[in-house]
Amino acid sequence: MDYVIVSEDLTKIFKSKKKEVVAVDHISLKIKRGEFFGLLGPNGAGKTTYTKMLVTLLIPDEGEAWIDGFSILKEPVEVRKRVGWMMGETGGRALYWRLSGYDNLMFFARLQNVPKDVAKRRINAMIKFLGLEKDIHKLVMNYSTGMRVKLMLIRALIHNPDILILDEPTLGLDVESARNVRMLLRELVDRAKKTILFTSHNMQEVEMLCDRMAVINRGKIIFLGTPRELREKVANMKVVEIRLVEDKGVLEDIIKKLEQLPVVNGILSKEVSERNIVIRVLVTDYFTAIPEITSTLREYNIESVQRMLPTLEEAFLKLAGTEPRV
Amino acid sequence: MVLNVVSEVDEVLNIFQVKEKKHESFITRAVASLYYQLRILFEYRMAIAIDIIDITISVLIYYFVSFLISKQALSSLGYSPDYLAFAVLGISLSRYLWSSISRLAHKLSHEISEGTLESLVVADVDNLKSWLVGQIMYGFSWSSFWFVGAIIIGMILGAGISTNLLAWFQAIFVLLLTIVVHSGIGVIAAGMYIKHKELETMLFFLSVAMEFLGGVLYPISLLYNIAPLYYISLSLPFTHGLELFRRTLMDELPLLHPKMIFHMVFLIAFLPLVYLGFKVFNKYLEIAKKEGILAAY
């Protein structure tokens, strides 16, 4: 099998005077050429630290990794030539704010050994696709978060690397831009034969794009497989969705009542719009839970109480052992 | 709409499916680093204006001080009796080297605090060397403006600086040699910043070494009676660069003159500092990667 990203027992420990934090704990992973691989995990799980080791920004304390056969420890320059990296949440800071978007891209292209004319062609095609044409000559300091994210993505692609390591590539983008970026990334894998390792919080995105995925928590991989396998693994999760036509003033009361029910194991999510409330709860079993919830909330205007499949996010939260978000 | 997006994806993919032959050289990449740094500089117009005011005022101060210095005192120490020329050449060279060295270290601290250093490390196919060389060139090219400005203002005010073309060619050679040696010190200072995140103390000591012990405003022979200071002064490459520079532009001495050869040999002996500088920088970069301190946001 042709693997382009291989890590063996990759470990990173951050030491300070007071404590030691194991950010990445013996992660072994193999990603195939042409694979779209998702890395999921809550904040602080170790996703960014892991990817930073792969792009040679951090030196591991233990273990080793190879990118397209090149060791991250012994051949870091060869590794970097083959990888396009997009920084995550702090990405906007990785650009020169006093340069225009175009100059930023051109500068990094030149550092990455891309001739001027080639860089120009690539930049023009990408800015047209991502809708940055109008603003490309403005200083980056005047860009919105979404525009900076687009710029970062172009920068990761500018030297036409075979492997892309992208940290939250659609974070901060508007719906249409996010859809276009997802389409482009998928096509880059399917048609341009790139390999993508990307981290995300967006479960739907991972489900939509990834061939395989890993869930990482506290520096360890707690799941490795396809999004479908993840869903199957947590198929025994029983989720009930309650829809009410009520305004948000009664939400707290409803939540309190639900939490007191023995059949309810936890509140997974709550969505409130002007005249609607949607609550998803984890229950012990459907047969007793649905009538009991309906009876407890009878004084409210219930639209529906029905069993649902867990979303990938809910499955992930269960695996990670994190408290459900409410 | 969807059709448009699809055709644009095709356009992007077509571009990325072609594997272009890469033919950029190290120096092209270093020049790109210099060029874009200058573009950033010109966004800071106030800083440029302050630099120009700084040049003028610095030279004017020594113009007035020169009236207080007796011509005999300087002559007795073996120099032309023109204190304004002596001081202008001293401060122009020291400020030239000093601002170039500190500019590199400040630039690095800026890259770390802004978060751009990580992007540079990932992007630079020369392991940050082409970026560093570009930044060194930037430091010296912008400081050249200060340097040339100070000399021109000094000459306008009557400083006896040579206008002989051959002397100037020799001065430029001395200058280049001094720049190369001091760029090594600049790279070491920048590397130390990556690890220790401390800049001002380090730059303070460098500035003291140059201004106080390098003979910027007085000949170092005045330190002869305080032996430790005198020998420290002699051990600084700056002292020798400045001596060569002054003797060239004030007395028009050739490089092979007995008064010049010692300084020349000494300066050349410091050339390995450049190699050492890059080695030290790489070591600090590695430590930073080990400790995860490449960015400080």
C-alpha cells in the first residue's frame, strides 16, 4: 500500500516549570496516497500539535513520521517541499497585514521556489474561484476573517504540493464560499490526486468529505475508521428530538424538567429560534422515554417528540467522553 | 451558477495538474524577501520621516561639538585634524551596522509575535536561509540610506571626507567586508532572541561595545591607559572596520599600507563569524521547534 503520511508513536510533551503536558501521546497513523483524511477532536485535543510536527514546525519528543517517504526529523526541507500547510484559528496572523493579499501570495510563492509567472497563473485562477479578485490588491489588514482564510488556502496550494495539511479550512467562511472550498478540496483529491489531511470541528463536513477519519482526544487516537463506521460504533446511542412551539423564555424550565427525568441521560443540544425550541436528549430507551417526555412537557405546546439517529458530532462527543454541549 | 463554479473548479484543477519545472535560485528567493520587506517598510511612512530627521540632527550635533575639539589633539593621535569628518564617519558606520543588526533581531521578534515565523519556516525551501539573507540585505539596504545621508550632510557642513574615486572604491570594499562580518553577529543575536525572547539587553550590550569601545567618537588610543578596555576594544571587529574606513576616507591610505594591514587581517579573521552565525541560528531554531516556541501568540 502506498502511504504518504506515516507516523509511528509520535509524541510531543510540553514542559514548563510547573507541569508537563502530553499534547500528543504515541500517535501512529497511516494515510494513503489520494486519501481525504479527517482529524477530529475538541479544542486542546492535540490536533494542531500533531499537524505541526508533520510539517516540521515542532520536533517530536518520541517517535518519527514520514511524508512521502521523507523523515520529518532527518529531511525536513524535502518534507516541506511536498506539503502545503494551512494554519488554523490563528491563521489570519500568519499573513503580512501591511502587504496586499496579492503580495502576500507572491512573497510566499517566491520563498517556495515558484517562478513568478507560474505563481501569477495559479493566483489568478484561485482568486477568481474564491471570489477574491476585487480585493486582492487591498492590504490584508482590511480583510475579513473569511477573506484571510481564503488567502491562507491559496497560499497552501501555491507551490502545488502533493499533500495538503489543512487546519479548519472552512472556518469563518460564508456558506457559499465554504461549499466552494469543500468542492475544490474534494476535486483536488479525486482528480488532481492530492492527499488531504484536515482537521475540523464540523462533523457534517467530515462526513461529507472524508474517506477516513480519526478522532483524537487528550493526545490519543480514540477512533480510526470511516465516518460510517463511527456512526455504526455509536449506533446504540438513543437520541430523542423534542420540538416545541414556544419562545425562549420557557427554555430553562423545560431543561430543568428534562434533567430530572430518570430516562434522560443528558442534554445533547438546544436550538432556539424566535418561536421554536428544538432540544436533543440522550435517553435510556425509546419506549419509556418518549411517553414520559411527552407527559412531563404536556403543559407546553409540543410539535413533535421523535427518535433520531445520532449526528456525527454527538457520536464524537460520546467517544471523546466530553460532556455534551448544551 | 453551479455550472460556473464547476467550470472554475476545472480551471483551477487544470492549473494544478501541470507540474511546472521550478527554476528559482537562492538569490532570487533572498531578493524576493528583501523586496517584500521594503514594500512593508514603505507602508510605515512616519518611521521613514523620523529616520530622516534623526540623520540630520545626529550630524548637526557633532558639527557643533567639532568646534570644541582642538585640532592638535586629534593630530597628536595620528589622525587628520578634522573632528567633524572623524565623528561623521564614526557615527555613520556605527549606526549603519548597529541599525542593521538590531533591525534583523527586531524583525525576528516581530515575526514571532505576529505568528508569521511559522509560515516562513514552512515556506522557505532553504530552511529559512534565503529569508534571513533577504532580511540582512534589507537591514543594510535601508540603513545605507541613513549612512549615505549622514555622509552627505557631513560633507555639506564641511567635513573633510575624501572625494577621490579610488578611495571610495576601497571604502566600499571595506564596508562590504565589515557588513559581512557583522551580519554574522546579527544572525547570532536574532537566533538568541528565538530562544530567550529577550532583545533589549542583548542589543544594549552590542551598542555599548560599538559606541563606547569601538572608537566612534574618540580614537581608541585614548583607552590605552586602561588596558582591559583597550584590549576589549581591539578584539571587536567593528574597531578594525571603522579604523580602515576612516583611514581610507580621511587619509586616503591604501589597504596595503602598514597602518592598514593589521586591521585588515583582523577583520578578515572574523569572517568565519558568518558561518558560525548561521550555525548558531539553526541551533536556536531547533531548540524553538523542540520547545514549541516559534510563535508567541
